[in-house]
Amino acid sequence: MSSAAKLHRRVVTGHKDGKSVILSDEKRQAYVFETVKGFQQTYVWSAKGIAEGDPAVVDQETPKSALPAPGGSLVQIVTFPPPAERAKTTAEPADIGREYATRLPGLAETFERNGSEMHITPTLDYAIILDGVLTLEVDDGKRLALSAGDIVVQQGTRHCWRNVGDVPATIAFVMLGG
């Protein structure tokens, strides 16, 4: 199974001389985690908020936080490897934690330290499954299998995402800061 970095096309529109225009059309390469085989993440866009037509853009390859500020937004795409690929991970937990903290600042700190991958974020998230199958697990033990086209509205609840299938699974997150 290949861990080659996925490419995601991002098109950004805006205004110039009173007309709508394409500001950019580019491929964004996913960040491939060194410590967790097959895990990839791409920041698509982040913004501080929208005020009177000013999107207060914060378009950074790696934002200062992987969580949007109150009133802000952040879009990212994450690919979860299947268990067989993830099992090839030989990194120490401390090294994994350091890479998560570096790449996903703010978000990494929300994960429980018991290895359960459960976490809570102060956000309203729209999670859209793009390919593969992911399992959403919530506090009451309920596990729900989700496939391409399914959408989850995540309202700041304790949860985790698991790929229990045989192929990578990719999800897009639109996160709104609470």
C-alpha cells in the first residue's frame, strides 16, 4: 500500500477591479506523517472570520493552530491509513506526540493521553467522507460506519475517527471556531 502524498486542487476566488476573479488555482500536497504510516493531512484554508465583506484571510501552509479561533474557520483534509498500514508504525509514542504537536498545534493537545484517540474540540465541524470507510465513535460507545458522501455535524462532542477497513479513508473537515 502506498503512502505517496495526496494532491488536492484548491481554487480560490476573489475580486479585482470590481469583478470576481480566480485568484489562484493550485495543487496542495498533503503532509505525510513520518511517525504514523499512511496518515496524511492537508491544510486547505483558514480565516479569522468575516466582517463586512473582509474575509480576514489567514492562508498559511501550517496555521499557528489547527483549531480555528472563535468566529474563524479552518478547512483541512485528512487521510487515515487502514490498520494493516498503521501497524507498520514503529515510532515511539513520544515521537508521534511531538510530530502531532508540531503539525497540528492546538488540536494535538485535545487528544486524551490514554491512547484512545478520543478528543473534544471547541468547534462546530462539518465532516464529509470523501473516500473509504471511517468509523465515528462517541462517548456512549456507539460506533457508526460512514462512507463516501456521508456528512457528520460534530457539535463539540467527545469522539474519535477510526479506519477499520482495508484501504485508506479520506475526510474533509470544515471547522468553525466556537
